[in-house]
Amino acid sequence: MRILVQKFGGTSVANPERRTQVAAKVSEAVSQGYSPVVVVSAIGRQGDPYATDTFIKMVSSIYSEVPKRELDLLMSCGEVISGAVMVSTLRSLGLEAILLTGGQAGIITNNNFGDARIIRVEPENILKQLKEGKIVVVTGFQGITEDGQITTLGRGGSDTTAAAIGVALNAEAIDIYTDVEGIMTADPRIVEDAKILDVVTYNDICHLAHQGAKVIHPRAVEIAMQKNIPLRVKCTFTNSPGTLVTNIQPDIQAGADAIGDRIITGIAHTPNVTQIKINIQDEENKSQAVKKIFKGMALADISVDFISVQPENVLYTVRDELADKAINILHNMGFEAEAVPSCAKVALVGGGIADVPGVMADMVEALAESGVEILQSADSHTTIWVLVKKEQMVPAVQSLHKKFQLGK
Ligand code: ADP
Ligand code: MG
């Protein structure tokens, strides 16, 4: 059996015309001799009647502390609706299909409601249906705990579902269908001349995805990488080849240096973060103070990023919606803390960054030329990050894209 996993995101299943295009992709796979497993997301985006956010609002407008278990039960309905609609669409076109929920598809997770991790996939049920010649539609974004509780996998979780099933079934490929032509050098909504990356490594895409390129979820890439299952990011509405994510470096001779000639893969951005600045000048025991700060954040379940501990200051970022909570905790602990809300992280990502001198200099120059102020910066061997005000995020991404000639 040649198994192909095809995942369709929210915009791909948003209306009947688009769902017919989805069915055409599935039908095409069948005629090529594949047994398709079709993973679907909920229908539409924020504001649409069956979108995940709409469901959350329905209950959170009544009560702000809805238990996570109940929220997961509710959120899992979006994919169930979408899956049933997809099965009906496929059947209306003469294709025999069956819908399995995450649990029925054997996706076993831990009980971290809202952001559950897949522990294993028990693929027997999917296999049985495939062997009977059916197209198996699986609800994305959800699983089940050992004791039968329904869980969801966090934002972008349908990508993770597709990857996990692809690995468990040893699929020939995992196709992630979306509303853009593939993975590009930057978000095409921001950069007009963003270029499609034809072939990229799991590693490069993982870095880009972790930095906010939401076209694919980083966990999906990490899972596909376990068994080297090719991951392809394609557009539902066109026939272009999209991006192939694999472990093979493009255009590289056997045994050559692993970096190849791509210094920079792309630019990613994450808006809506708050920078927190804490003055620890007068603290007697600074290391104790630093410890207290991060313990306080951890206890309140606030994840921190972009940490910079300096002799007189501690800087870090949190998501905007957690900023008030973080500042309150700090003030209650007696710290002098200040928040700079509405910032954005912009990341220049590429395996060659560490080896090429002058990348940072070019970055600073490009940002200065377009009047972007750097609030904070950091780097690793594959990424240089800058924190900027949110309104300067778009010019920052655009000027870096231009400076490093990524559109060429
Ligand atoms: P889906 O609903 O299909 O999962 P998403 O909205 O999660 O779709 O992801 C697709 C979106 O990702 C695109 O519409 C695009 O705006 C955005 N995006 C961000 N960074 C990139 C990038 N580097 N390449 C392509 N798309 C990107
Ligand atoms: Mg997505």
C-alpha cells in the first residue's frame, strides 16, 4: 500500500468551492495509486461560525475560567464538523471515505489539555480502513489520553497530527496543503517578492517555524524528521510543486560541508510580545533576585523568551496577554519592573549565519536605514533576533529581506 498523508488547513476547507478543490487533490492521489489519509482542520478562521476561536468565545464570554478539559472537548468539535463535511464532499463525488476522530485514529496523548503531546500513534484502525479501500479522513489537532479524555494539540496542531500519522504509517510523503504556494523566504503577506524555497532541510525549516513562520508547525517538522518522511508544503488552489522539506541538502556534493551555499533561509516574525525590564541595581544579592524573578514566572506558568541578564537589568519578553499578570507578580515580589507592550520579534534564520562575518553588521545597517529601532538583540549559530516595536515589524522584515537579497 502506498500511503500518502494530505493535510488541509482552515482556509483550504473554508467553503464548498474550496472543499471541491480539496477533493480534487484527494481524488488525484487516488488515481496515482495512493491510499490517502486526509487530515482536516476546523472550517475557516476567527469570526467564522465553526472556527476554533468562535467556539472559545462562546464559552469564555460566559465564564472566564472555563476548565481546560471542557475547552478541549469543545474545541475538538471544529475538526469533527469539518471532517464530516469533508467525508460528505468526497462521497458526493463518488469517493468512499470514512471519518475518524483523533482518538479513533489512535493518536494517544498526555493529559496536558490545550497543548497535549502525542505519546504514540496506534495506526491499526486507519490501516484497517485503508485496506478496505476507503479514504480515511482524520480530524486534526486532537487526540485522546490513555484514560479516554479528549485533548487538543495546541495551535497549528493539525500539522502535528499529519506528521505523526505519516511517521506511524511510514507514508511515502506528508503533504501540507495551505493557502500559499509553499514555504517562502518571508511571510508573503508582508513581503511582496518573498521567494518560494524549492527544497529545504528539516533543520532550516524547524528554525524558521520556531521563530514564527506559521506556515508549518515546528513539531510537525521534528516528527517527520524522525523517519525522514518527505514533507511537502503546497497550495490547495494551484498545481505548483511547492516546497520539499527533506534531510538532503539541495545542490550539495556528497561529503561536502553541510551548510551548502544558503547562508540565510528566511525571515520570520512574531508580533504581540511585551518586553519586561527589571531594574536590579540596588539588589544586594543579584543572583538570588534573578532566580526569584524566573521562579516567579515559572510558578505562574508564564513562558519567557529573549532573556538577557545584565549587571543592572533583567530583560525578557512574554506574550502581550500575559504582561499584566507578569508585572503584577514582579511588583508583589518587590521588584521595580516596567513593561514595553506591543513589540515584535524579527528573526533572521539560516544555517550559514555563524560562519559568515558581517551578517549582524548588515542587519543593523538595514534596520537603521529604514528607521527601525532595535530594542534588544540576541543570536545563536542559526538565528539573529531583534526586538522592535510592533509598528516597525513590517518595515524591519521588508528591509532585511531586501538587504539580504532573499527575493532574488
Ligand atoms: P493553514 O490554515 O493552512 O494551516 P496557516 O495560516 O497556519 O494556514 O499558514 C499559512 C500562512 O502562513 C500563510 O497564509 C502565510 O501568511 C503565513 N506565513 C508566515 N510565514 C510564511 C513563510 N515563510 N512562507 C509561507 N507562508 C508563511
Ligand atoms: Mg497552520
